[in-house]
Amino acid sequence: MSDIQIALGNQLLTRQYRYLYDSARDALMNDNLQKDIQELETKYEVEKKQHQLLEKDRQALHQHLWLIAAGAGILVLCLLLLLTYRYYRQK
């Protein structure tokens, strides 16, 4: 519309139409930008929570492995004590 008004030589309507066009374009771009930002924030929060859950799982597994290793160590120590006791008892 502003191009038509330029051709007709009507500067006032040209500016008004250009202003309306720019305002509408900015509003649409702003809405799209807000949607994109919100979508990215949601994706970021989901990935952050997934990372936290994976970290908790990793820590739990690490702790579980340490408990198994400690239990195995205590078992080996008990076996050594038992063998030592039996050895000295037989002498």
C-alpha cells in the first residue's frame, strides 16, 4: 500500500502505511521470537533435569560399587583371619 501511495505522491499516507506495516511486522517477529525463546528455555530445562538425573544415577552406581568393594574386602579379611586362626590352632 505504501508503494501505491508513493506512486500517487501521497507522502502522509505513505508514512502511515509504512508505520502500520513496520508495527505489524515487528509484532509478528516479536511473537515468533518469544515462542522460540520459550521453546529453547523449555528444552534447556528438560536437558538440565535429565543431566541431573544421570548424575544422580552415576553417583548411586559409584556408591554401590564402593559398597561391594568394601564388602568383598571385609570378606577377604575375614577369610584370612579364619585361615590364620586355623593354622595356629593346628600347631
